[in-house]
Amino acid sequence: MADEKSLNFIEEIIENDIAAGVNDGRILTRFPPEPNGYLHIGHATSICLNFGLAKKYNGKCNLRFDDTNPVTEETEYVDNIKQDIKWLGFEWDNEFYASDYFEKLYGFAVRLIEKGLAYVDDSTAEEIAATKGSTVAPGSDSPFRNRSIEENLTLFSEMRAGKYKDGEKTLRAKIDMAHPNLLLRDPLMYRIKHAHHHRTGNDWCIYPMYDFAHGQSDSIEEITHSICTLEFIHHRPLYNWFIEQLGIFPSRQFEFARRNLTYTVMSKRKLLQLVNEQHVAGWDDPRMPTISGMRRRGYPAVALRQFSDTVGIAKRENIVDIGLLEFYVRENLNKSTDRVMAVLDPLKLVVTNYELDGEVFEIENNPETPNGTRSVPFSRELWIEREDFMEVPAKKYFRLAPGNLVRLKGAYIVRCEGCKKAEDGTIEEVYCTYLPESKSGNDTSGLSVKGTIHWVSTKDAITAEVRLYDRLFRVEDPSSEDGDFKEYINPDSLNVLPAVYIEPALQRAVAGESYQFMRKGYFCVDSESTPGKLVFNRTVTLKDAWAKEVKRN
RNA sequence: AGUUCGAUGGUGUAACGGUAGCACCACAGACUCUGACUCUGUUAGUCUAGGUUCGAAUCCUAGUCGGACUACCA
């Protein structure tokens, strides 16, 4: 029985094209970022789609930077975008830039002028907007619409030569000022910008608009399937118009719905605001939905790929639960990470009947994917998690409480004998006795206890800074709420614990590594971490049935 | 209002005229030297109204609701 995965609508189109022999079955896609910001999880979907399609259908995928606006674009962004794509696990066939085609594009523009399909307009931006009409009213012709071909040719070459100031003139396609599709009301093809370009320097002072660059670049590269997001659907007639009038290779555009995620924002404009106004520490802040932020947070690349695959593509608006991404993050980290013990909120536990100087236990690193053991020192005084003790235990609580038995992970079973309290009632120390015959791996006590807690020996512990990250926003969809989206930033999205006690084996942890802090979550070593000052980021918590139980009551 | 795209459990996505399925979430239980993982089970869906058909989520008609478009950004 064929258990084939069903095709998404773009795969159907491609398979139909292959069956029909379109382009002899050749498949060439492209991923076309503008280098004016960092890539986010939405781009990851597009990357997985374009590169994935190429791979699946024996085709290729180009990386093409859509760098037609020199004032917002920077080389820094180019470098980071390339790094992000590689990290996600994809390789491009060619690395191209729309700016590589400036000369060709100029030639295309001249060709359209010669065909009487483009003209130089002296109107100001305001005048052009005013004559554009509206969704319900037609626009009106520019007074410069009927210049002669010769005059247009001269003017356009003067524009290129730098004879005019920014905004003084534009080149427009001559289509129809009454067209119901606003984009076809004589769209701008070129504008004047005396600005330095990250690649072409000062060679040009006129730059093509998106609509006159993207489709033509696709065509120059002979892209077969140009896949973009839904908001470009209105551009498709224009995309096709330029290609037809120019008589160049007929790339075709297909649109799918962009992915939205709960508890975050995705527009580059908003992300840039978060960075510039320092609500976050940068584009790669672990709270950001950027690929670099997620990488720094400790999300495995494979989790992003699985997430993209599961979510799939379609044409309807959507907002995907961030919990689904977190599911894949946990699923992968559960298999791959070594378990270690770290006490985030310390409370001292004294094993009153422990007479030895100490012992060293060998504790297994990873029960899911066996990966050896490590040495963990044990002694009379330990740090345990404050929440693992209750003087008056709640219903169903099976950790430490007077009279209760609990297993110290990898060591002994202990019985809680009491605690010491400060004047204000704060618990200062917990006392217990251990059962020597319950030694881990050699337990002859015959007891089975319900609870196991983690611990770190006080005299052997080392410290690390731990950064507890939570969702950046307090509401599911900040963009759809009233007022400014920044009002909905979660004030507790970052909680820095300056000196968490961790087991000494972690001294050699290096940046980028991930660990499971037992019972607390997955943590990765931050890029700022050094052997002298270890820094861990919380990637994601473990699922916590007890926390849920507490919340319920 | 014009153009245009869309509508399947809480979320995302299948079913292409023939038993509405999968994943996440939620809930209940089993297991557990992580209240994790794993395992078992449960709740819950075709926007509405007509029509075509033996049979409609699927085709047709009308309506409802939602998104996108009116930058010298992409």
C-alpha cells in the first residue's frame, strides 16, 4: 500500500509541469531576501520550501539578494543571511545579486521606452500619489505621459548620468491609469537615489523598483517557479506584463500564505524597532523570532525544519501556536542532550548522619541516547531547589516534607527530619538523614520512593549566570491588539540569575552546547560564555505536570 | 465601495464525488532514580442557505465572515 505523503498545492503545480514537459522538466527556484534585516522563522519556511522543492524535484535553488534599495541595505545583513541559511542546512546553487543585473535592467528599460511603453515623469511623489486614484476611483494621466520616445530616451540617460536630483524624475511604465489593479496604474520602474550601494558603490544614481527588478532577475536566471508570499499576488499581472512586453524567459510566480507565530511579531519593521529601541539586545537576542536568535537560544536547526514541514503551506491566513515549534525543540533536545544538575533557586540541605568527607557518583549522561557517565561529587551539604521542599506539603506533593522520603538523583534516599526557619518564616536549611543501603545502583533498601530530586554539593559546586527566557509578548497576537504592539511586551521575558550552582563537570562546557538541566529544562551555553564566567540560556522548559497541577488549585 | 485571495476540531494541515484522517494542545490513566521521556485512551471539526447527484468538505448559485492592495519599500 502506498503511504505517500500528500502534495501541497505548489508540489502539485510542479508535478503537473514536469508531466507536461514544461521547461523540459527543469526546476529552478530561488530564495530572494532583501539584505535589510535578519531572517526570521517566516523566512525559514520559505527557505525550506524553495530549497526543499529543488531537492525533491532534482532541481536547483539560487540565493539572490534583492538589493535594489541602497539606503536600507548593508553587507552585514548579507553575511548573516548566508550564515543562517547554511545553519538551517541548505546550500544554494548560485549566489546572485539583483545589483549584478543593473546594466541589463537598464537595457530592458530602454527597450520598453523604445516600444513606447515607458516614460519619464517629472511629477513629484505627492503628485503621483494624488493622480493615482483610489480603489473606487480611476487615476488620471500624468501631463508627461505622452513625451516622445526620443525625449524619453534622452531624459532617461540623463537620469542615469546624474543630471537630476533625488525625486526630480522617475521612469514609469505606460499601462493604464484606470486599471482596477492599482499596481498597473503606470507603476514606477526607476527612481533617482544619489546613494552609496553596498556592492555597486557610486556607479548608479538610479535604482530599479521591486516590480521592475524581481521578475526580470527571475527571468535572467531562468527561474522556473518563483515562489513568494500572498501579498504579492496583486503584483503577478505586472510581473507577467513586463516579461511579456520584454519577450524574455517566462518565469512564473506562485504565492503562498506567510506563517505567523503566536506571542511574537514577524514584520521586519517591528523587529527593527525592537532592536533600535533596545527592547531586546540585538537581532540575535534569544527572544527574537529570528533564525539567529533561535540559534543562540539553542533551538536545533532540525526542529525548525520539522516545524516548517509539519505546518506545511497553503493560501489561508494562519497563526501557528509557538508550542508546536517548542514541541520539536524538546523532541530533538531530549534525544541529543546530556543531563546535568543545576540548582536555580538554592536551599541548603544538610544530611545530618553523613559522616564521610564525600563520595563521587558516576551518573549516566543520557538515558535516551546512551553517552557514557560523568563524575558527580556528593557531600554532607547540598544545594537543592527551594521548591523541592514544603514544610506543609500540598495535596499530591511528593517531594521533601517533614517525614517524607525522596531519592537524591544518582545518590541516596533521604528522609526529611525538619528545617530551620528565619524570624520571617523563610526556610533557611532543611535537615534529613540518608539510608546508606539505598545507594544508587546498589540499592538493597527495598524502598521505592515516588520523588527524585536533583542536587549539587555545596563545596564542589561552581557557578554560572543563567538567563531565563520567556515569551517576548504577553498576548497571542500583539499586532492585532489595540494601540502600539510594544505595549504588549512581556516584562518578564528575561530573568537573569547571576550565580546558579551547577555541578563541576560543566566547567568545560563550550559555547553552543546544549544540556538538559534535570527537571528544569534545556539550556545552551551562550556565545558570550567563557570558562571564567559561564553563561547559559534557557532554551525551553521541560513539560511540567506539577506546575500545571499547582496552577489549577 | 473596487479588485483579489481565502474559509475543515482550540491551532496547523490532509481527504481531489464514495467511512472526515494526522500532528500539536487539552483531558484521563499506565510507567518512571527527571511530576521529563515513553505508552494507552478521551473530548472536539467541514461558515450559512439552496441546488446538482444514488452519494457533496469536494461541483454550482447566493450570502456571511476574514485577509491583502491605494510607499520614489521589498
